[in-house]
Amino acid sequence: LLLLTLAALGILGRLCRATRPGDTVRIVALGLVWGGALGNLIDRIRSPMGVVDFLDIGVRDWRWPTFNVADMAVSCGAVLLALVLWLEGRRAAHAPEEEAHAGAS
């Protein structure tokens, strides 16, 4: 798991370096995922129990799985990054259509 986390941190670092200047939302998304992954990695190395999950939320018998702040950062960052990449893909797919319409004018 440690090696997988280190590999993920490396990939996220490359994505960050490949990000265009001014693409703040993508940088924030990558930063959240990177920071959360690093926080969980530090917990795994530091504690013999591994990652310490301490937020336990629920109502009566219904419980949400226990998690920590690093897990929240990874989850929120991953959702935001997926949205950013999806929107980038849509823009790239529509760019040739817009160029064709502009060339025909």
C-alpha cells in the first residue's frame, strides 16, 4: 500500500506540473487529493495501527463509514478533479466542431 500511495503521489505531481497556469480549480483538486494521500501515508508510516479514522457520523443505528480529514480531502479532490477532467474533455471534443463552423463562415 505504501508503494501504491507513493506512485499515486508521483502521478498527481506530474498532473500538477502539466496543468496550465491559471487553472486554479484543477490545482485545488490535485492539491486536495495529494494532501490527503500524503496525510494517510504519514499515518501509515507513523502508527503501527495504520491510518487512524476518527470521524464517526450517523443517526441511531444507521452509521456512515468512519473516516478522517485526509479521506475527506481525497474524496472531495477526486470528485472535483473528475469534474474538471470531464469538462476539459467536453471542451476538447467540441473544439473541432467550432473550428469547422468558423472556417465555413
